[in-house]
Amino acid sequence: MSSAFLEVRDLVKHFPVGRSRLFQAKPDMLKAVDGISFDLPQSRTLGLVGESGCGKSTTARLVLRLIEPSNGEVRLEGVDILRAPADELQRMRREMQLVFQDPLSSLNPRMSVGVNIAEPLRFHRLGDRAERSEKARELLEVVGLKQRDYDRYPHEMSGGQCQRVAIARALILRPKLVIFDEPVSALDVSIQAQILSLLLQLQRDFALTYIFISHDLSVIKRVCDTTAVMYLGKIVELASSEELYRRPLHPYTQALLQAIPLPDPKAKRAGDLGGLEGDVPSPIRPPSGCRFHTRCPHRMPVCSEREPELKELASGHQVACFLHDS
Ligand SMILES: Nc1ncnc2c1ncn2[C@@H]1O[C@H](COP(=O)(O)OP(=O)(O)OP(=O)(O)O)[C@@H](O)[C@H]1O
Ligand code: SF4
Ligand SMILES: [Mg+2]
């Protein structure tokens, strides 16, 4: 049996779409996530990266079973959360938390910071009012806020402070897995660095396992042990972050890496996605064969005919591209 803390196998989410789907025998299906698999060991971080609409947030919602998959398996410590009975799922939900890009959307503007942080305990009927308040005060310090912030309201705080509140709220149930969906994208670069340091510190202190979603590879590089690159609902490359940055094998990963802004603003930038042709195609009718073939500078005749499998080329380095088929 695999020893991974989190195992995801062949996960699929197709959304029915189309204005007249009531009258259509078969509605069009938007292939948001189309058969992805990965393992994540405990206390490690997996990064999910890719352009807007490639299926990162849908993957997060599937892993937490906030939405039902069309197919596939998600196992947390060996338990299949997609088939867990309601009481087991309730317990597992406490162990998995999600932090969003916009903390204000996950905080209740009418509740004080302290009450917001304690809210998940109330929701799960854990502890009495005094115990919940004490825990919330503890968490305030853990995330680098002050005791006096307890009675403030979210709108009185900065974006970075609100994100600390959202992190405290996610941690109060002592989760094992935390998924961060673009947690620093809305923050200034200096504040981003502080929040990323906090996340790394919390991971060490509480042995947390993270999935970290971002479209920004430089952010992913700082925090993730392993990185999965997604394109139109598929993982096209997965490797240790170090290996992925040193030796990107998929043409799409190479384009993403070229698009990272250089630290010196006067230096030449590679431009938007390394000058790739065209836009991302529709996930309703994705291109045949390799989904990336319509934009790939290395495409070959086979690329539109057959779909490349995700294959392991070196230890832990998987890529789905015919250029690397032996
Ligand atoms: N409830 C839904 N119904 C129909 N389509 C959906 C639904 N949720 C997501 N989608 C579609 O699924 C695809 C993947 O969306 P998702 O939000 O997972 O992408 P993402 O990678 O998180 O993008 P972003 O970087 O913009 O957040 C998109 O085409 C999106 O429009
Ligand atoms: S399979 Fe072909 S089209 Fe797809 S990334 Fe590789 S070379 Fe490009
Ligand atoms: Mg998203």
C-alpha cells in the first residue's frame, strides 16, 4: 500500500454547460479537471500552477469534497473521502482547511476578528464560549497579530492582517492539510514575503501538509517541495520544485518559466508566457491529442493525433510530452 498522506487518483470534474441544457439530450461538458493523479507526503507542500481556468481551484474543491467529482479517488491517510459516510466526512473536514486569495470574502464583516477566528469551533460545536475565545487569542499570536486585534473588525485591518486572520481561522481546528488558493496574489510584494515566511514557519511548527495554488512560479518556488503544472484540466509535468526549475521538460513549463518577471525591471522580459501562440483553448472542446499542441512551438504530426501519457522520466519527474517518449 502507498504511504502517501494524500493520494489523488484519476480525478475528474466535468461541468454540464450550455444555455439550453434542459432541452439537450446530452449537454456540453466543460472538462475542468480531466484525470489528474498525485501523491503528497505528510508535512510537504505540493504547488499547483497554470494559467487561469486550467482547473487549480476545482482540484482544491474536489480534494476537500466541497464539490462532487465526476470520477476518481481522493484518499487522506488511506480513507477515501469521496466515499466516506457523513460522520466520517465531518471529522475529515476538520482536518482539511482552505484559505482563499481574498480573506475578506471568507471573514464575516459583522463579526470581530476574535469571533471570526473562533467561528469554526462554534460551527463544529467544540468547546464553550470561554474556551473558544481563549483558543482564538492563542491563534492571534501564532499568526503574528496582537491581543488588541481581537476586538477589531476585518474592515479596520490591512489585506495582510486579514490574511493572517483567515490563516488563524483555518488553523483553529488543528487541521492536517491546508489548501491555499492564491493566498498572496492580492498582496503587495513585501507583505507577500511576510505571509509566505509565516506559512513556512507554521508548517514547521504544526507539521502541516500544504497544497499551494498560484499562477506565479516564483511564489511556488519559495514554498513548494513538489510542483505540478496544469494545462486545460491535466497535469502536464510534475517534479520536485528544484528539478522543475533546473530542468523543465514540458514546453508549457518552459514557457511559464520564461514568463517569470526578471528581478531587474530594466532587464529584458521574456514576455507573456514566453511568446506562446494564441490563447488557452476552450475546456469544452479541448484540442485533440496533446491539448497544448495548438500553442506548442515544438509540435509534431503525432501531437494532434494521440494524447501523450504522463510518464516518469527520472525519479519523481513526470512529463506528458512526445518529445520525451523513448
Ligand atoms: N461551477 C462551475 N460550472 C461550470 N464551469 C465551471 C465551474 N467552476 C469552474 N468552472 C470552469 O472550470 C474551469 C476551471 O476553473 P478553475 O476555477 O478550477 O480554474 P483556475 O485554474 O482556478 O483558474 P484561476 O487561476 O482563474 O483561479 C474554468 O473553465 C471554469 O470556468
Ligand atoms: S506532445 Fe507535442 S504538442 Fe504536446 S507539448 Fe509535447 S511536443 Fe508540444
Ligand atoms: Mg482559481
